[in-house]
Amino acid sequence: MSISTEIASMKTQTAITEAKTETKSSNDVTDSNMFLKLMLKQMEQQDPTEPTDNSQWLAQMAQYSSLEAMNNLNDSFKSVAETLSSMNENILQSSSISQTLSLVGKDVTISVPEIDSSGNPLLDDKGNPLYKTISGNVTEASFDDGAGMVTVNGEKYPISYVQTIKNPS
């Protein structure tokens, strides 16, 4: 390796270090600026007796363009994922509303955890919660804090307690 090649390598490393210390931000514009500054520093500091081949500059630009395109594609995918997530939430919410409203007029069996006077669940001998079964017709559907509720025999219950659903005979 010649001395001029060694000097050019050291100048390139110095330019890289300077470019990194000048910009610490991670946004795309700064990254673009850092790349261009680094490339200009390399051009300024190259050995005039052994200039860098144009194909190397073009290869670096092509690599940078590919990287920038991938970053833009990644941002687009993030945007699509956020949109799909939002749509999924809306669909789930609509489904829950439809499910709750469809229970009005149906005969249901509900399994309700039994609780003591202080609100603690009652347990059997093995430590399992005890449940009582309630049957009746759903006369009303409502929503408390977004959770579907059904009214059976004058009492409100979460739809998660519904065990069976029948059309009235």
C-alpha cells in the first residue's frame, strides 16, 4: 500500500468522524445532509495523484438512493399498518355493538360469579369461584364504558357472562 493511499484513507476516516460529530440527529433530512457532507469531504480530501474513480462515486450514490428508498418504503408501511390497526379497532367495536344489540329479545342463560357482602368472590372447597345461573329474556342492551351490557330480569350483566342464547319460543 502506498503512502498516498494511506493518506487518502486517513483523510476519509477524518471526514467520516467530522461528519458524524457535526450531526447527531436521526431525521432523514439530516441523514441526507450528512451523507452529502461526507461525500464532499471525501472529494476535497482525495489524493490528486490517485483520484477516486467516478464509478465509485456513482456506486455510493446508488447505495444511498437505495437506502433512502427503503426508508421511505418503511415509512409507508408504518402508515399502512397504523391505518389497518385503526380500521381493525373500528371493526371490532362495530362487531361488539352488533353482537350486544342482537341479543335484545333473545332468551339467554347467564353465569354470574357469586360474591360475598364485601364484594369478594365466593369459592368452593377447592378454591374455584362459585357461579349462579340466571335465565331470562334480554329486554335491553346498553354500553358502560364501551362494554356491552344486557338487562335480564331487571338486572344488568356484561355480555361476557352470557353462556347460551336462544330465540324465544
